[in-house]
Amino acid sequence: MKTPFRLAAALCASAALFVSCKGQPEQQEGDFADNLKLSDYRPVSVFKTPQSDIRQASFPVIDIHSHAYVEDVEGLQQWVKDMDENNVEKVIIQTKAYGEEFDRLYDLYKGVSDRFELWCGIDMSSWGTPDFPAKAIEELERCWRKGAKGVGELIDKGLGERASCKVKSPGLHFNDDCLIPIFSKCAELGMPVSCHVADPIWMYEEIDEHNDGYMNAAEWKIDMTQPGIIGLEELVATMEDACAKNPETTFFACHFINLSHDYEQLGQILDRHPNLYIDNSARHLESCVTPRATKKFYEKYADRILFGTDNNASSRLYRLLWRILESEDEHFYAPGQTYHWPLHGIGLSDETLEKILHNIEDSAKGTVSEDDFAGLFDDFDVNSNKLGATVAKRLARAFGNIDALMAASFDELKAVDEIGERIAGAVRAFFAKEENLQLVANLKDAGLKFEMEEETGVEKSDILLCKSNKDVLGANLTDKYYTSKSPRRAPSPNSK
């Protein structure tokens, strides 16, 4: 008869448990830290410091790095309105696409606004076959004739280029010799190449209590156990090697080449490769946490840094970026930011800010496409760094009139003293467009001369530049082309 004993034991245990629970204090608020998930952490700054409300960029902006996030007319029209409100003059859409997909996106975006500039991808579908790279070059030229102004975004996070319409190219890094003919063709056509290598350093660190980019790193962690994958430093080395192997090609390395944690190394790379530029897209939050070091780097390399978003930029995002670049605000947070560190304004000088926000023009000296060569007919910008007076004079002396210049082959142009492949490609690109040929015809019909007798005393280069016939050109022709040479200072930011 063990049942009564078991019952008594159970009753005693229950009583003891009751006394024990009753004697425990209630959970204190301080214990909340033991239960708070980092993913739920939403700090609010308590510092009573200036809070800038910068409604638009202080200088005209070219966003070098965006994508085809919007694929309907209404959405694109709203995007243009946001651009207007924020002093954004042009957005580069790096489509990564080719073939019918590039044509579709080009027609969609250009059908809404010429302020969208579209870049194509590289057709990698023949990679690994005897048709590569010839097939890729053929499609690149076709996209260029359609209107592509650059190539991008090419992406290599360790396993090889993967961006061009999702075609897998295992092991094809940007310094591969088989890409040299393609990059050479880009130089000939005046098409910069936008390359993304690696990811931020936090994605390569252990996802543990010591990783200060923990939340974002956990989402974007690079799996270095994959066969054949190469890491951050090796990928940066392939980018450097690509620049060295293709000195005539202009490269835009996205996201500070993912070296915003080491400005000394990044600066040394820029010093070694004059054909390399970097953009700051999608690395504003990472870079502004070290505002003094970042400002010093911006000021030193302002001529080599391009502004980008890598986002479907709304007014809210634009204004956060203006606050980061322009203000000296301290210790603030952005809604939805994926890191859990406070942000700081970098406080760039006006000189640096103007360069960064509008830098693609300077970065593309001699390597640009037909829009930049439109200065040939632009009476208000005859000394543009895209086609300076010296270059125009050399072309005039070599060919004598516009018809000869239009008929000149790439090799004939390149052979002119100090012209080279880049400007030769830009000239050929300009005259490949039917609309530009029509413009020349219209100017001739209007009475503009494109050659000059020696006794007039007017240099032929002035005629080729339309420098001496302002009345014929008129603003209605020059306004057709995208130009913005003088800064337009926005209203001073409001401070609370």
C-alpha cells in the first residue's frame, strides 16, 4: 500500500513549490536586457544637438548608380518628381541587361524622361564556347547603337561575374584575359564599366558578439566554404589587375570597392590606377560612422568619387543622404537602417560636395558617349573638358570640314595627334546617331558653314564648334542636350 505515501509526498512537494514561488521577487525592468532581441532594438537619440532638415541637394546631382526598380509609367513619373524636388538632374540606370530585355527597359525609361540614362550588361550566354567574346562584343555594339552609354553593373562576389541577366560565369573574374577584347571595345565606344567586387568586411567576419555590423552581416554573410570562392582582398586585387590590363578603359568600382573600413588602402589603389573611379552608393551608412576620416578621404579624392544611391530613391532617402553628406549633425538614426550604430553628418565643403554630386562629367574625360560630344554644337560650352578647344582644333586641321570628320573611320580619328581611342570612339558614337546627323543637316540648311576659307581669319575649329555663329544655333538647339555647368545653390537647410 504505497499510494498514501505517494500522495503525501506530492502534497509536500506542491506546498514547498508554492512557498518558493511566493518568496521570489517579481521580474524587474532591468531584466528586459536579457530578453530583448537585437532585431527589435530601436534606439532613439537623446542628444540635444542640431537636427538639419535638408530638403534638396545644394548642387545639381547625377546619381551614377541605380537600377530598373520601377517598371511602370506612373512609378517612373513619380521618380522624376522626386528628382525635381531633390535637385537630381540625371539618374544612371544600370540595367545589367542585354538583348530584348535591355531594349524593353530602354524604351520604357526613355519614354518617360531623357533624364534617365541606361547602361547595358554583357551577354555572357556564350561564355565557355568558341563564340565568346565575339558574340558578347556584337551585342555590346548593338546595345550601344540602341543608346546604352555604359556597361553595368557587373558583379563578382567571389565566384565570378554573375550579374548579366543571371547567366552564371563561374571563375570569370574581371581580370580574366578573355574580357580584354570586351573592355577594349568599351573604351573604343566611350562606355565606362561599372564593377561590383566583394562585399563589406563585416560579411566576412564571424557572426558573433564581436561583429559590429552583426545584423546586416548576418543577412548578407559570404559563405567562404563554397568551392572556388575568393575573398575580399583577392577580389580587390582582380579589380586592380583589370585596371592595369585595360588602361584605356574607364572603370567605376561600386561601393568604395567595399574598402570604406580602410581608406589608406583605398587611396593607394586610386593612386595606382588613374582609369579607376569609385562610387559611394549603398555605403553612406557604413562610411558616415567615421565622419572625420571619411571627410578627409572625400576631400583628398573628390575628383575620383561619384555619387550614387543603388536604390529606388524616394525623397526620404535622398534627404537622409543630403543630411549625411552636407550637415555636421551628430548621433542620429535613420528609420529602417539595418546597422545599429548611430550616424553622423560628414559636413563636406561646397567645393568637394559639388564635385562628388556631379562628378561623372569630369570622370568621363575623353571616354564619353554621344551626349557628352554634343558640346561640338554647344555654343555655350566650347571649352568643355569633354571636347576642349585644343582637341577641336586638331580635328579641324586634320579633316578640314564636318563632312570629312563624319566620314572618318575610327583608325583615322585615332591617328590624329593627341586624339587616341577614347575621343575617337566618342566622335564615332556621336555621328552614329541619326538624330545627330539630322541636326548637322538642319544647321547646314539654316546657313551655318562647317568649313572656312583661309582669308576669313576665323579658325576652322571655331566653325566646327559653331563658336562664331550664335544666332544660327540659338537656345532651342542647345537646350536639346543635357548640360549643367554652373552650380545652383539650394536654399540653406533648416535647423531645429
